Amino acid sequence: MLKINHIEKGMLVYEALASETRVNILSLLREKGSLNFSEIAQALSLTNGNITKHLNKLLEAKLISVKLRNTSRGIEKICTLAEEKILIDLFPEEIYEHTYEFELNAGQYSDCEIQPTCGLANTKELIGDFDEPKYFTAPARFSAGILWFTSGWVEYKFPNPVKMGETIKEIQFSVEVSSESPGAVTHYPSDISFSLNGKHLCTFVSPGEFRDRRGIVSPKWWYPEFAQYGRLKIISIDKKCNYLDGNVAGDVTLEEVLKENPETLTFRICVPPDAKNVGGVNIFGKGFGDFNSGIKLRVFV
């Protein structure tokens, strides 16, 4: 998530979005995942020179990223979305001086306790067999870009990156999730809970398992009857309270979550067996779903 802490500091973003063509480019990348310059120009009926001007504006605003790729025809410039959401703080109390960022893939959890139905897969194959929790401890699980279970939890452990003299002002996690429904059930709510260092932060009620279309970045071999994509959730916490997608979700503060273990940030994703809606969870990482990203941590100081 791109966070603009002062409204005056967002001019590059506002200028980038003040164009129907550039908004169309973002929509196209949201739909397709990644495209080269020529593909974007062709899709929008623009000249290469014109599309380059618009892409430079989006790049300058950090709304897209561009990577070089060698092909048989030469070097291509590949565009993807750089951010999933934009949050503008109109009444900031703090100015962030620096941001630390970490990312773990879906299978890079530090501990787990899960109940079937369950499974894991990387972009090439299924890891182990369906509905066998023992494979959640297999070494191959570190390559998993998707995992799912009916109830239980997985934990992702990150180091606290702050240095001497720095103070954390906000911690933010992002992850793409959906329910894990049996058969072809579309409406299948699930209470997916998030906690940090043992403190419950919030619960997202997923409406179901999404498979009406293939996930933007999911591999071609991925089973069409399985979860294809999820909803991107932003969980954050500051000195006042905690938030889900920018909305206040509870009164847990940074002081509380850092009091017992200030050196480590342990993020847990859980479907409690006694929840109102025990609809399981799919956790999407790199190579699966819509966002091609793992569990992201950002620490603002």
C-alpha cells in the first residue's frame, strides 16, 4: 500500500491519476498482471511515443514498476503495478522518515497448526498429497506460493528492523486471502483472524472462495475448481489503535504488541475452530492469485 502521510506530498500521484489514459493503463495492468510497452500501446490504440510519456508519469509516481527482460527480439520493458492500494492521510500526526520492508512467501511460515482439508502448492506442482497436514512440515513447503486449511493457524516471523535511536510509528502487513470451501460452493463465509505477537488485531469475514475466473498470476496448470484469487487485506497498527484496510478495527497499540517481545514481529493468520464461520482460508503468495506477492511487512519509523 502506498501511504501519503501529508496531502501536499502526493502531487506526483495526483498528477499521474489526473488522466483517463493513465487510469486505463492501471486498469489494464490490474487485469493482465504484466505487459510490455508495445502491448499496452496496442491495447489502448496509442503510439509508442505517447504511451512512453504516460508510463513515465506513472513510474515517477511509483504506481508502476518496470523491469527489463531479454527476448529473441531484444530487450523488452515489462510493466506491473507497484502498489495495490493508496491511502492519503489528510490529518497526519506523524511524519515517517524511513520505511523498512520485508516479504515472505506463503510457505515461509515459522510454525503452524492446521486441520484438513489442507494443502500446499508451488508454481510447478502440488507439494505432497491433498489433506495431509504432515506436508506442512516438509522442506519443500518453503517454495509454496499457495496454501489452504479448514481451521488452525500459520505464523510468519519477522525481525524488528529498527535501529538504536529510531522509534516505530506504524507497522503494516498485507496478504491476499479467501475462504476454503468444499466442492463448488460460492457463498462460504469464513472468519479469518490476524494477530501480532499474540495480540488479536482484527477479523476479516471472507465472503467465499473466488473461482469465477483464473487468478491473474496463477499458473496455467492450477486446478480450475480450486481457489483462484482472494481479497488483499491491509492490517496495520500505530500508537493509538489498529486498523483493517484503513478502518479502525480495535484498540490494540504498538506499545502492547512490542512489550513482551520487542525484537520479533510474529504475524499469525488463523481460522479458530470455535469461530462463527469456520470456512477455512487460502493464503496466496507469489505466483498465485491476483497480486503476485507474499506476506508483506512494512515498518514505518
